[in-house]
Amino acid sequence: RFKLAGEWIDTPAGVAHFLEHKMFDMPDGNALNVLSSRGASPNAFTSSEITAYHFESTTMFDENLRTLLSFVSTPYFTAESVQKEQGIIGQEIKMVEDNPGYVLYYNLLKCLFASNPVRDSVAGTIESIAEITHETLYHCHKVFYNPSNMTLAVVGNVDPEKVIAAARELLPSEPGEVPESDYNEKDTAAPFQSTITTAMEVSAPQFLFGTKLIPEKKGAARLKQMLTGQIALRLLFGSSSPFYTRLYAEGLINGSFDYELDYTAGTAMMLAGGESRNVDGVMNALNAEIARIASEGLNKTLFENARKSFFGSQLRILGSFSAVAQTLVDGVFAECRPLDAFDEINRIELADVQSFILQYFAKEKLALSVVSPLER
């Protein structure tokens, strides 16, 4: 749901993802084919937060950029093409619903959030996408695909003035109103429910646990919170942390274990998980580790190592043009400057990270999603 010109408007679940699929259609062909024929590597994705269209190329950059700007600003939908796409996306929905990782993730979101639409799949459901028409897509394109609600990031050996000139020529001249999002009523700090377990065709139990953050809205405060959270996760769950190595040595986790900090759709959360034949053992060990930190505090040397390691990982991101572009886009929508992270990391103190861990990893704040093997 979103508000435009004072009016609340509802749309079928999955419409943003559906629109992403259809935007590559042009009156004279498919933009993916055009970009690929010039040696570019194009793609797109839709998350709960944004839809992004991107490409990398070593030649014909200006031509490829103009193609990108043209197809995102020129909708071309027909009733027939929308009906055909409903079948394609319907098959995609069925496939992901059979994916244990997908089920694990969305079950955790259903544990954490009572009403926020982040609980719902970005792709929608078979029933919801059946409600999408070409008129729905045209309307959503008009609302969201306008310069006030978009950003363009270009990374490489390019002429900025030529990029700006192409954008001004090909994108809509009117900025447009930024729609106001409705994320339903406010969720509480505690999870909506503590655990969901689902049986699927897996060889060993898979688990994902998480905790909600109270997200800083925008700007420098958001950047500091994000960086503090990343250092906290690295200190707790990084592959060289004492806690991780102990769990690994005891056979409670394996190399599949990973963690993530995610800001999306008005929410923020920390997630971690992997594969384990003793999920209860992992969760008991985590609760004991948090209790130990509350009693003894964090080790200063381990904190400094985690902070320096995280600084190095941020430096390595600068070696990837696509990662830098994504980081810059995220920064625009969060109203912060991602490259300020290097100074900010050095200002984060042990007390910041310890407070963060004790606030958000308390036992009552955690929710757990498990996919267990089917009983034979």
C-alpha cells in the first residue's frame, strides 16, 4: 500500500517483481538481448526495498547506458505479454516455495514480524499475480519510476557530464511525487513468535535465527548503526571468532554457517544460520555466550581485531565496480554517504558494540526458523 496525492492505493503482492520482469520489453525487442549483443552483462533484481537494473561492460558503455535509461523510462506492456509472464512467474514461485533456504528465510520473517509486509514473498503468490494487469503495471510504473524515486550510479572511467546529459535527455523531466509507504501497524521489539519448524527434503536440519533492530531512520546515525552491527556480527560469528571456532570444533556448525545485517521495508534485522544436527545445542551455546559477555564484557583485543578485519573487508569492496555501485545506491536511499564508513569505523568503540550485542541478542529477542528432514 502507498499514498499518492492524499489517497491510499493498494496493489497485488508481487507487482514490483512482476514489473521488473516486464520492463525489459521494448516495442522493437528485448533490452536484455540488445545489451548482451554489445558485450554487456545485464541483470536486475527486486528486494523488499528496491528494484535495481544494472550492467557491466568494457566496450560501448555510452550506448549501453542509453539503452538502460531508455527501457526503464519507457513502459511497454500488453495484455497478452502480461498473461504470458503470469505463467512464467507462477513457475518461479512454485520453484522457490520448494527451496529450503527460501522457506527458512520467510518463516523467520513470519516469526519476527506480526504485520510488516516484509513477511510476504517479493514474488507474491500464484493468486496475487493473477490480479496483475497491464493497467496495473502502467500505473505502478508512473508512480515509482520517476526521478524523485530513482537514483543512477555509474562507476568506472567515464565522463560524468556525458552520463548526466544522457540521463537528462532520456529520463522523465518531471520529478514526480514520492509515494508514502504503508508498512502496517508498528511491530513490537519482541518477535511475533519464537519458532517455526517445517519438514522438507533436506539431508540435515537447517536453521536461521534472527533478531529485530530498532532501525535508525536515515543519515549518519543509520550508517553508524549499520557499521556497529556488522562489527558485532563479525566479532560473534566471524570464521576466526572464538565462538565460531568452538562451535565448529564441537561439530555444532559447519562451513555453511553465515550471517547478515539487513535493512529493508522500514525494518532492520540481524540473521545467522546454517546446517546443524543439533540446533538446540547451537542456540544454547549462543545464549550462554551472550550471558558471558554480559558478565565479563568483550575482549578488547578481539574487538580491535574484528574492527580492523571489517575495515579491510570494506576496502576490498572498492575493488568491485558493481559492489561500489550498489553501495552508493543504498546510501542514496538511506540518506548517508557510504564512503564515510572508513572514518566512522575508526570511531566505533568497544562499548558501542557491547551495548549493541546485549540489547539485541538477549534470549527473548531471538526467533528461530528450522527446516528439518522429512521423517521416513
